[in-house]
Amino acid sequence: RKEVEQDPGPFNVPEGATVAFNCTYSNSASQSFFWYRQDCRKEPKLLMSVYSSGNEDGRFTAQLNRASQYISLLIRDSKLSDSATYLCVVSLMAAGNMLTFGGGTRLMVKP
Amino acid sequence: GAGVSQSPRYKVAKRGQDVALRCDPISGHVSLFWYQQALGQGPEFLTYFQNEAQLDKSGLPSDRFFAERPEGSVSTLKIQRTQQEDSAVYLCASSLALALPLTGELFFGEGSRLTVL
């Protein structure tokens, strides 16, 4: 079983739609959580951190459920430019300094 | 530029060849990571340096993989006797902080795409 699991998609949505991705992680001792975005043939870039209380950044909302060990990302009012792969990421200090990435969920926003 | 620079961007190797991939991190960044990303997969951790010290190499898939960062700046990932399963994008990332920052922000290079024939 992979440490961080995501539905690979693709999620095909029209512009303006709301779309949500979930991610589950296996290690209950995981301490920090993030969403990264990766455009086709480009490097991953940090999108946002995920806090226990939930956090919002413009059209993006991230939630963490520690009891169920899942993380979510909600994108409202989808734009064509949101088309990318979204990587769920966790870190565990006991494992050193590495970030553990999920396999990514591909989003395609259509006109 | 001011970002993480990797070379070569593309490398085609015949099975059995040795390859060397270079990473120039952001100036002053203490932490340096190598990740391997296969097609359609997320990045998989290979190894981590803090300055010149290799503190974690648990992700290196075999003893054919070797990484170094002798002066605490530029790093090289070497793969000996390449196999077809080594075909992937090799991503280098750096971070300013000694410990993984709470922001979780690693700055990645664009990667070196290795194809082994």
C-alpha cells in the first residue's frame, strides 16, 4: 500500500465548475500536509499548505481530517489555467526531511 | 537564473551505460533532495543532503545509484550500468532551511529526463 494515495483521474470539468480531490495517507504520525501543482512536463510547485482548521487561498480550499487520515482540495470556479496534476504531499519528521508525494490527480478544465 | 538548475535536461543512454546528472541548487540553500518521477507517477524520494552531508539515502533503488555534494552546493546523481527501469525524470529540489520548513516549500528544478534504450 502506498503511503499517500490519490485518484489519478483525469477529472474533466467545464469552466466555472467546482471540483474536489481527496487524498489518503497511511502513517498516522504524519505531521505536515501540502498540495503541490505540477503542469505537464514541468516541475512541481507548492500550491498551499493544509492546516487542521482548514484553510483557503482564493478559489482553493484545503481541509485535513486527521481522524480519517485524508486531505482534500476544493477548487471553485475552475479556470482553464487550473488544468494540471495536483499532488498530495505529507511529511513526517521522524522520517527525516523528505516530503512524500502521492501519485497525483490530473485535472482538465474544458471551455 | 535564480532557480534550481539541472543538466542535462534530456539524456538518452544505452542499457549498461553510466550517466551523471547535475543539480545547481538555489544559492545558499542548505538542503538538497533528489526525487525520481516515473511517467504518470508522483515524485519518489531518493536521497537528501544537508550541506555536504548525505543524511538520508534510503530511497536509492540499488547500489547502482550514487549521489554526492562534495562542497555543499552542486550535487551529482550518478547511475551506473543503466537499466530500462531507470527511465524517468530525475528531479532535484532545494530548501533554505536546515529542517524541513513548516511551509513545506521545496524549490524544484525542471528535471533531467533519462531514457534508457
